[in-house]
Amino acid sequence: MKNWLIAPLGATVALALAFPAVAQDDAGGKVDWTGPYVGGSLGYSWGGKTGREQIGFDTNGDGVYNNTVTTAAGANAFSPGFCGGSALGNSAAQGCRKDKDGTNWSIHAGYDRQFGNIVAGAVVEGGKNYIRDSVTAFSTTPASYTMTRQLGWNGALRARLGYTTDSGIMVYGTGGAVYGKVKNSFTSTNTANRFTVNNASDKSWGWTAGGGIEAKVSQHFSVGALYKYTRFDAGDSTVTVTQGTAPATNPFIITPSGSTDFARRSRFNNQSVMATASFRF
């Protein structure tokens, strides 16, 4: 996590812990969370990869990306391997640059219901995220092939369940469904073949889960901090490789289908931390 983010999040938590008595005094006793609210959040997101990223190949047109692209001599054309990130050159030895982390913001509306010290509710939110995630394959040519996806507008419907103190400090868990717009792109140092990106703009469903702390700093205002892990099933974008100006012995062409399709072998995961603020009616 970037150091510049720790300070404002720490300040948010400190504010949440410092002012619960204000809410208690305004309410004339035990703080009550029951009611609707609206608000916003601002935070930071970073990639949450699981395992080594790869690109899969479909050479026979069956829609299954488990084939090997071979040279005319029968060797594996992608034996140099893969890396998570965008290529720094045309060979694996040059490596890859790290994926781009970024800020995120959202607006939200929700409703809470308090039962003793238990608070249950639901919240709908929508906003924008600025993270970018790439994976690169290297061929023996040598050449690099990078598939990139960038998360943009996204929304979620989450349930919340928490425990609150009488003074109005609530710790909670949350989870639900997410929906986002993913922009897909492709770059390569191979200038001979022709590459076509399929489903460049992909709308994807997924899920999110996390937890946070929130405190009422007055009768109608609360602040908090929230952590979320989010996974999008963004797997519909592929790249089709055809001959272009390459010779008939090109590895992408000497296949049962006469072309080759690329696809990523990983979901689009990210983690985020946010400072939140809500007006409560």
C-alpha cells in the first residue's frame, strides 16, 4: 500500500474513535443506527492476483485455451514463458513492468436496522476505479504479446452485518455482488501477424467481501474505514491472430483452424481500502 494513503485512513479511524460521545450526547443516550443514509468514499486499489498469470492458446477452434503453439519444427513457440505485467521489450530477459495501482471513489446509499447491539443492513454503491492489469507472453521469435484490462465504472450491492457499542462505534463485515466495465487491449512487438481484439469493452459480474469500522460523530453523520477484496469474472475478451504479412509457415497459421486465439487464464482481482463518510437521516 502506498505510504500517502496510510495517513488519511489513520486519521479517519482516529476521528471515528474520538467522537462517539458526541453522537451519544446528541441522541440523549444509546446511539441508534436504524435508518437510511447516503454518502461517499475515496480510497486506493491494487491488484490481488492468485498464482502465476498466463495466456492460454486455442489453435483448433474449439474454444478451449489449452493448446500449444508450435513452430514449423514442432518446438514450443512460447517456451520463454510468461510474466505478470506489461513487457519492457521483446524478450523474457527484459522482463515486465508492474501493474498500475490506482485511486477509487464511489457514492452510496443504504439502510441499517439495529437489534440490540447488532446492526444489519444493505448498501448500493457506484463509482470508478483506476487500476490496470496486464499479462505478457514471450515467443522464441523473439516477440512479446501483452493483454491488458482496465477497470472503469463499477457498482455493487452489499449486505452489512456488524456489532456496535452503545457509544456508536460499529465493526462490521460486508459482502455482495459487483458489476463493472472492463476495457481490454492488446499490444505486441510482432508486426507481421494481424491481431484482432474481441470484446474490447467487457461488462462483468463478480463478488466482493470485506470489513470495516464506522462511528457516528453526530446524530446525522458517520465516518469510517473499509477494506474490500473484489473478483470480476472478466474472461470474455480474446485476441484472434491471423496471417497478416507473415509466411505460410508462421506458427499462428500452421494450426488445425488456420489461426490462433489468445485468452487470459486468470480472473480480475483487486483489493481496496477506503475512507467513508455518510449523512444519516
